[in-house]
Amino acid sequence: MTRQRNRYQQEVERLLDQIQQQVGELRRLKTVGATRRALADRKQRLQRTREQLAQLVAPDAQAAQAA
């Protein structure tokens, strides 16, 4: 059970780091005047990463991790 908890925690931390990096990238791109398409692609990627994190930490997913 401890291994599962460690893997869960590592995955949450990985996704949070990824989100932080993607937000920083979006800010840099906006600063330099990137095209709408470039921003849209990055925003979609960020949204997918956020959704992955949300699914991982959802109550149903946590119950499955504990079982």
C-alpha cells in the first residue's frame, strides 16, 4: 500500500510540475507575441494535463488507490 501511495504522490507532483512549466511557457509566449494558434495548442495541452490531474485526485480515483 505504501508503494501505491508513493506512486500516486509522485504522479500528482509530476503533473503539478508539468502544469507549472506549461503555464510559464504560455506566459512567455504571450510576452513575445506568439500567434493565436501557438497559444491555442499550448492551452489545449495545459487543459489536458489539468484534466489528468483532476481525474487522478477525484474521490473515485482515490478510493481505487486505497483498495
